[in-house]
Amino acid sequence: MLAGAAGGGLAIALMEVFATFAAFPLFAVPFATSIVLVMGSPEAQAAQPRALVGGHLVSTLVGLVVLTVIGPGPWAAAVAVGLAILAMQLTGTFHPPAGIDPLLVVGNNLSWTFLIAPVGAGAVMLALFAFVWHLAVRRYDWPHRWW
């Protein structure tokens, strides 16, 4: 338990450093609950790399499409989150923390670059961090499968 807690704290600290370095305060937001899941329940299906990376990418993409088609607003945000849940289920990438991504996209009128950085880059960095942490510190075989 202590290793998971320490890993989670360190991962959040690293994400905050990247957010400060990139001068992009929203950098860490999509990943805070992902870190809790991946470090605290690494055996969960939603904590595996396919769900972690794929869920964030799929959800963000849905948010960007909804923003482009409908525009910003509370109804667009609701539609985006609902469609993101459906898209993650259909693609086998269900990762509940990624549900905030379309909300961030629509609510903040974010550009398509948000898909690449911070979402794509951050999700991959988190998966790599979790792999190294679980292997080196916890001596835990993570992930159960990469894809």
C-alpha cells in the first residue's frame, strides 16, 4: 500500500512539474484520477495501458468533435461526456478518469493540439512511469497486458 501511495504522490508531483514547465495548468488535470487508479488498483482492467492511453485519446477526440460540431456550452459538454463513455465502451478502452477530458475540451474551448499534448503525451508518460514503478519498486507484474 505504501508503494502505491508513494508512486501516486510522485506521479502527481511529476505531472505538476510538467504543467509548470509547459506553462499549461490543465496538463495534470486529466491524469490526477488516472494516477490514483493506476497506482492504487493496478490490477483493474481500467488501469491497463489500453484503457489508460486509449480511453484518454478516445474521450478527448470525442470532445473535440463535439466542440467542432456543436460548439461550447453546457449541453455540448453533456453530449460529449455521454458519447465519450459510449465510445470507450465500444472500443474496449473504458477508463473512467478519462471522462473529464471531453468536459475540459468543451468547457475550455480547447484546440486539437490538446489531443497530442497534454493528453497523448501525458497518458503515454503515465503508462511508462507506472511500468517502471511497478517493476522496480513494487516488484509487481504490470501491466497484465499492453493492449
